[in-house]
Amino acid sequence: MKRFCVILLLALSSLTTSYAQSVIIGEKLPDMNLRKYLMDFQPEQTPYTCYLFYHSKSELCKRSLTAIKPLIKDANAQLGLVIITKEEYEDAGVTLTEHLDDYISVAFDLQGRAFRSVNVNFIPFCIICDHKRRVLWCGNAATLTQNVLDKILTTK
């Protein structure tokens, strides 16, 4: 009877599993229609781009951004970072302005199109893609290490 209950519980839980992001490594990233950038500061063209889905009130997002910034700086202009938020400028713009530089920009996704195009349900979420928009890595930026990033940037 216990075995039956466990099997039934597993079967029911698999039916109600919530789906996370629909990004698949190796496939092309859908167009996210990013048009509004903080201070009209669009990112420099780089061979690789990292998209970080972000919310300024989330401590996990703040840790994720803090973890990935040094990796962006150490990438020697090979990797740019676009922070994507659904928040209004008044809520996020002021706190994110300090992060702007040649390879870090902030895009406002007020209608949530970018979030929906890759089915982002949980933040922080990060996607790294090449210049052809082919997804090479995705996950929480706080878990990205220098070794993993080096492999991403050297793999053709």
C-alpha cells in the first residue's frame, strides 16, 4: 500500500510540474524586441552576449549581478551583459545606473515580451549566446564560474 501511495504521489506531482524557462542549449534564442535602454545606452557589439533577467527588489538577483560583473570585466570585450527588467525606470533605473559601462547595459521590458519570448518564470535567470544568437549556457548567473565561462568563450 505504501508503494502504491508513493507511485501515485509521484505520478500526480509530475502532472502538476511547473515549467521553467524554455531555452534549449544549442538552439537559436528568440527575438526579444528590446527597444528601450537605460539612458539610451545600448550595449557594444561583442562576440557573446549575456542576458540577465532581473528585478531590483530581489536579493537573489542582486547576488547574481554581483557575481557576473567581474566575469564580464575579465572577458576582455568578448562578452557583453544586458540586464533585462520589467520594472519602470523610477523603480529600477536609479539603482542600475551604477552598473552601466561599455559592456553592461539595462533594457526595460515593460510589457514583458522578452520574459515571455523565453518563458522566464523564475528570476534571476541568465542566458549566454553567441553572435548568431545560439544559446550556449543558461541558468542562475551566480552559479557561473570562470572555468565554465572560459569553456563557453573558447568553444566554436
